[in-house]
Amino acid sequence: MLSMDESHKYWFSEYSIPGVNEILKSLGLVNTDYYTDIGAERGKRRHLLLEAYDDETLDWATVEPEDNYILVGYKEFLDETGYVNKANELPVHHPILWYAGTLDKIGEMAERPTVIDIKTGSSVGAWAKIQVALYAMAYAVSFDTDVPDMGILHLREAKKKQYSYKPVESVYLESAEAIVEAYHWQQGNKAVIKSIQQKRTSWVDDMAERLGEVI
């Protein structure tokens, strides 16, 4: 059973399991120099507003003026893309690559399951594509399904649209897996590395067997 403690550390039963953000930070892919407690609280508040909007429980009287554009942008995104949200803040984990994370949103767009990561800062780092790819892989394994489509929704103040939506290409899945493996090498997690290598060997053997049947 996957759980998270008060310090936001993930646990699977009694075993500690690294989170997506922990992995990215440990490898120096995320610059946390500009992170502040105020910014973290603001981000948390805005995510809760979006959840309340999805659940139709939002009390507009409680919305801070500085957060109005977040909701305007989200409504524009829904209206223009037809995205239908299914769940918020969904915890997932990958038992082979041994990591966990919490999806911002999972829903459907163009009749395809789609994992969406929400960004509300002034800019979106290049690492965000790896982040959402890790979430999508863990979702697929957690629910025994195909890897869903992926995208990053940036809600921002702008002269025209208050949002920018960028699909994330499937090529980032391979990069994301390599980054997790690099993290486990860094941490000296030999058992996890062995599990990853066995998975890769099994995949190669299966592919060779299928090719043999075709030939």
C-alpha cells in the first residue's frame, strides 16, 4: 500500500520509496534556488482551487484576486480542448523502477486517457517533460494499462489566452526511465538496478522471440 507521511515522503508498506521530485532534485535537474515557502503555499492553494472547480464545490467568494487568472485559464483550456477530468492528486508508483509520485490530473482528451501536470509559475523548466513522463509510466504500471497521453498545462497571466498546453512526446518515456536508473546508481540501490536490468533483458528476449516467429 502506497502512502505519504507528513514530510511528503513516500512509503510502500514499510519501505521508503523515492518520489519523482526527489529523483529530479537529486540529479540536479531541478533548480530549487528560487523556491520559497510562500511560493509553495501559493502553488498548493491554486491546485486546491482547480480541484474544487472540477468537483463543482468552488466558493468563488474565497478566491484571491491574484488567483483569478488561474481559474480563467483552466476554464479556457477545458472549453477549447474538451478535456474531461477524472481524478485529482492521484498517487501512483512503479514497482520495477521503484519510485512514486502524485499526478495532478488524469482524464480524457480526444477520447484518449491523458495525464496532465499543472504549472502556475512564471515559466516551465525543461525537466517538466521528464516529470510528467515519470508520472505517466507509473500510472500505466499501477493500473495495468497502456501509457496514457501526457501534457503540461501552464496557467499564466497573458494578454490573450491565460493558458498554454504542451503535449509531451512519447520519446521522453525512454529518457525518464534512464534518469530513474541513473538515480538508483547514484544512491547505490543495487537491488533496484538489478531489477531494472532483468526487466530490460526480459524485454529483449521477448522481442527476439517475436522476431523469430515472424521470420
